[in-house]
Amino acid sequence: MSKRKGKIPRVSVGAVKPFNVTDEAWQKIDAAFGRSTSREARTQVALATAGFLRAAQAEKNAGLMDHALQRVNRLRECAQQLIDAVGDRDIGDVIREYVDDELGEEYSRLKVEKDFDKRLPTHRYVSWVSLELGRFANACHNWIDIAPRHGFWPDGGAWNQWIRQLTAILEAHNLPTGASKDTTKKKSDRASPFVDFVYSLQELLPNEYFRGQHSAGALATAISRARKVSRRPLKPKKTSATSPGRDKRLTSP
């Protein structure tokens, strides 16, 4: 089974420490930025950064889609194995009928948990569970085909969104947001003010949320890439008009 990139759309988010920037820290950020940020802009940046930390924590804790696929595929295989075991004797076979009838009777004698006066309904238990397993196996098959077409929680998605938010905030306050990638090694050259702004802001955050942005040039490249990412919600990949339907192998006897 081929691997699918991305993570599942269900996460467990632990406690995230409140994000606060002292006046002294803001002075250092403004010095690197080469501009003075207003209190309103600072508040908006702090809120966006706090949101980024929560999203980055969620992104970090999200399980891999590939692991989800492995589990569903295993469940499908086990269901099919039991379906095959049920049908290893032909319908009408005396042993099959005897065993299935006895199991059905035994099933009807079982008590419902926490309600010992109530019995489960009597029915042909083996044939019924085989039909249900067939439905379950086909549900697994269809999910394997459909669900991974979505790229949930792509790596770095939280950081990309944060960069776009910071860009919008600074633009609204008429502050520079350029992120030139043509920095050189000359001491007289500087990175774009926005790159310095983000670099200084990131120094206040845990390193685990950043992806190798250890230089102004690398950060500028990452910023440019983040701005190119579509802001629209992720959608399924295009598929043919043919429905995946039911896998003919996943049938009950």
C-alpha cells in the first residue's frame, strides 16, 4: 500500500503557554525591523502568534494519514478472513448448519451487559454477522479510496498561515512586508525588514516549530513559499466519474 502524505484531521492539543512580549522585547524587534510598531499592531501580532503556537502544537500532535490507512487496511483484512472462514463450507452443508444454529442459540442466551433480565434477540447469528462484516469490509475499502485524497494538516501549514497573517497585519499598518531572497554575504547588505521582523519574533518562540530557517536567506525563501500557498480550503483531488463502489472480493457467503 503506497504512503499518503499529510496528517489526519483530528488532533490532541496540550496546554500552550500564553504568549506575551515585553516592552523590552518589542524594542529589540523594532530595532531589527528598523521601524516602530504601534501598540495596536503589537497586540494583533501577539494574538496571531498565540494562534500560531496553538495550531503548531496541533499540527505536531496530529497522527499520520499513512498510519490511519494501515489500521483500516488491517481491519479490512481481518473482516475478510472471518467472512472466508464462515463460508469455508457450502450452504446446506450439515456441519455448517449445525454449528451456525448452535452458535445462534448460544448467542440468544447471552445477557445484555448491565441488564441481566434482558436477552439478545434470537436470529441466525453467523449469517447475520457475516453480512455485517461484508458491509464493514466494504466501508473500509471505500474509506481507503476516498479519505486520503485530502491533504489534512500539511507539514508547516501553521507556520505558513502565520506568515500570511503577519503580512496582512503589517500591510494594514503601512509597514514593509517585502521578503527579498537576494541577500549576499557582504556586511553592508541586510535582509528585508520583514525578514528581520519575523526572525526577531521567532527568537522568542520554541525552536521546535521552525523548519531550518537558521539564516536570513533561508527564512526569506520560506516566507516567499508560504505566501504562494493557496488560502482556499483544501479540496479532494479530482477523480473519475466512476464510483469506487463495492470491492467484489469483499462479499459474504
